[in-house]
Amino acid sequence: MTTKNTKPLIYKSTRGQAKELYFKDVIFEGLASDGGLYIPSIWPELDNDLISAFKTMSYQEIAFHVLKPYIDTSLTDEKLKEIIRESYMSFTNDEITPLNKIDEKEYLLELFHGPTYAFKDIAMQFISRLMDYYLTLDNKKINILGATSGDTGSAAIYGFESVKSSNVFILHPYDLISPTQRKFMTTVSSKNIINIAIKGNFDDCQNLIKEIFSDEEYKKSKQLGAINSINWARIMCQITYYFYSASRISDSEKIVFSVPTGNFGDILAGYIAKKMGLNFSKLIIGTNENNILDRTLKTGEHTIKDVISTSSPSIDIQISSNFERLIYDACKDASTVSELMTNLKNKKSYTLPTKMREYIQSYFSSDTATKKEVEETISNYFNTYKVTLDPHTAVGIACGKKQKQPEEILVTLSTAHPAKFKETVSKIISDESFVTEKVRSLDKLEEHMIIANNSSSEIKKLIDEQVA
């Protein structure tokens, strides 16, 4: 038996007012109708013997056991295994998320071996196939809407470009992501891919998505679905690599995972892995100067400030959507979550109750890495270990080293290939040998994107024109 729970899971909203769903329906949802996020009613626990057996299993085999408890009878075991196998065929490393050992007490978990060089591929390659399976089965089509701070968009585009049952609309902040991140998206010429550059920051893009999804009538009439990390399936897929990496390290109970995070999805998956029975020490939230999560953990005050543009643009976020899922799990009270989120929307601030903050601190610590610390970390790892880091991974390492205890094993999630940030990285290390031919070739391709104002009515008009 895989888990201690055998009934199909029900998914409910963090704000308690939306209808409950089973897996097949929840994977097409972004926001719930009450503005909340869907979350399983319980966390399934894996048997300790099974977790121990992961040591001898492949990434794909571990993924099957981790994902299966979240899925209902709409997907057979055979079909799940087939989708998992196909999802990771385009990865350039057989281990999918290999561990790079720096020394006895430090590892990098490389999450960038997918087609767009970022950790988002791990979920998006799976989700595109899963959605296509369900849509084809039911003879339906979907219009997928997503916002990206740089990497989600390209991962979605590469996942869905050949999926004929979908159109994909991706919003990104105009001129606020790296040129290579942009080109991974805009050089794909499939007719079902529509790139929209918003005159604003990532939070503006994210707010547009939320506003459009909150219009229930419009959402239904246009068959809108979501692929942002507000989509439950995104988080679910990311749980696997925590189990995988821990299975490859002896003394795994001493591991601290340091995760560079903006929208809180990647690190939330680590928290869920712990709830499912994975034994490790703690999770470290790594932020750049846009450190709303670090401030929240240390003071309890969750206050939105202006977004600062940094060398790690995927963390240039003030509205950390998935933090709501953790808040719900810390109190299990939808009315408390609704009150906090209303304050955030109306007053741009809320205060975490002491009990909830103490609960969160029992799983997480946090820190902030400055631009200077990021540059020093990239330079140091290149010169000392001949390892080239992207700026987000450098944020994770810098924060992890400030937080870890001497006896602990630091595993930093390396969330993107440095070539995605070649302009920043090559300047720091005075070397361009890390830039791959795939990235060089992007510069020669034609780009396709629409520049739009920060206006939901303008975005709706673009959607209407495309799906009419």
C-alpha cells in the first residue's frame, strides 16, 4: 500500500465558500470562485517503508508514488505512469533533477534540465499532457491563462505548444524579465501561443489573472483554465524532487532545503513533502530585496511595498500567492484566511496572529540576499568550485548559508540554468562558456508578442479576438 489514506481526496478552497472538487476538475482551476486557492482536505501520508524504498527507485518511479494519492479514479495507474514517463523524456539528464555535491555538507539540487532550463518544466511538462488527456477524452478545448515572472511562461509554452486542445495566453511584465527568459517565450511561433507584455510588474500581471478569473461568467464562457502556481497540480508535481533528493543523501534528517522563492509554490511543495512523512530538518525561504516573506516570518507584519528590480527577477514579487495555502494550513480556519486576505487587498497589509507565526516558524526560517551578496556568491562558486550559478540559485545559497547550523546538510534548489541570465552572469564571472547553443540560437529567431496596458478589459478583448 502506498499511503495510509485510501479514499479519493476532496479539494476545498482556503476561503471556504467555493464548491469542493475532485482532482479531475481541480487541475483546470486557478482561483476558486470565492477568491481562495484549492487545497486537499487532508495531506496523504506515505508509509515509512515506501519512503525508505525510494533509495533504489528512479525519479519517475518516485513521482508515481508521490502523485498517486492526490489523483482520483479518473486516471488509471497505467495512464499516470505513461504520462510521467512521457513528461520527462525531453530532459537532458537521466536523473531528471540530479544532485550536484559541493562538499560533505552541501548540495545543489539541479532543477533546470528540462526544455526551458527552469524548475517550472518539471510540473508543466506533466500538466500539459494531463490536461490534454482529459480534454481529448471529453472532446473539449480550453483557453489557458497564466502570468509569469520569467520562467512559468516559457515552461507552459513549451509544454502546450503542440497541444491542439488549448490556446495559451501568457502575461509577462514588459522589460522586467531577462532577454533570454523573454525569448524562450516569444520565439515559439505556434498559433495557439499568445504572448502579452504588460506595462507593469509581475504583481500587476498576477492581479489581472485574478481579476479575470473572479468573473465567473466570463471564465465559463471562454473555458478559461490556469497554469500559474495557483493551480494545485503545479505544487503537486514539485513535491517529488524533495523525496527524490532526500533519498539520495544519507543522514537526510539533517537536510535543510534552501529555496529561492517569490510566489511560494516551490517551497510550499517541500512543506507538503514533510507533511507526507519526509523526515528533514527545515525549509529556508530565500528572498532578494523584495523580502516580504522574510519580513513576515521575522515580525509577523505582512506589508506590501513597491517592487524593486533586481538581478533575480523571478523573486521580484510582493504578492506571494501560495503563502495563502500555508496560512490556511497553519490555522485550518477559512474565515481567518478570508479576513487576512481582505486586509491585504484593501490595506496592503495584515498581521499574522502569534500562534500562526509560531507554527510557520516551526517549519521555516528565512533570510534576504542583497545584490552584492548574490554577485559575491556567483563569483565565489565559479572560482572555488567551477560551478556557474544563476542569480536565483545564488539567492538560495546566500540565504541558506546564513541560516544553516554547522551539523546540517544544505541542499539549495538550483531553479534555473545560468544561461537564462547570461547578461548578468557573464558580467560577474567574465566568462561565457556556460551559454548553450540553444540559448545562442534564440537571438536569431523572430519574436512574437503583443504589448498591452495594465487593464483587464484590454486583456479580455485580446482573448475574445483569439477565441471568437
